[in-house]
Amino acid sequence: MNWIHLAAVAAAAGVLATYSDWVLAGDWVQKRFGNPDIWRNRGIIAVLLSTVLPFVTSAGFALLAWKLQFVGLRNCLKLALAIWVIGPLPLIISQGIFLKLNRIVVVLLAASWLVKLTIIAVAVGKYVH
């Protein structure tokens, strides 16, 4: 396994995942559906820190798929769906139940995670062997 190739795929997937997060769960959502009681305004530091996280997710997914020997697009998509159902989906739904989150925000956050994991799965499934 070529570590440079793995890092390049994780970085490219991280860039695409960052944009999908911004579109589905970013500033647009906050301005239209946000409850002022739940959103923090932390400025540029918060944006930079949160921008790093999709890269961590991409690298972790790529390493997991490689370690489990999940090769091919179909297997990586199955792994992405399993991760989404196990982790982000129940967490987001639980937060939607107990926090003052608009239902649209909950749906968009869940969709954002599914899209992010799908993007990463496609990149890893097609380019990591």
C-alpha cells in the first residue's frame, strides 16, 4: 500500500467533504433555520478547526477500509452506510430530540454526514487498493 497515495485520496476526499458540509450544514442553514439559543459565534478559529475534521474523517475511513481490506466501490459504500447508521445518525436524531434544533437542521445534518461518508467511500473505493 502506498502511503502517499492513501494520503492524497484522503486529502482530496477531505476537500470535497468540507464543501458538502458547508453546503448542507453550514452558514446557510444557520442563518435560515437556526435558533439563536443553540448557535455559537466563535469566529475564524472555529471555522478553521471545524474545517480540519472532514480530513480526519477521510483519513480514518481510508485507513479503516484498507485495514479491513474493503476494496472496491461497493464494499466502501456499504462501510460508509454502516458507519452512518452506527454513529452520526443516532447521535443527530438524539440531539434533535433533546436540543432546540429545527427539524430541517436535523435532517440536513444527517444528510450532510451521509453525503460526506459517501464522497469519502467513493474516493477510497475507486483509488485505494
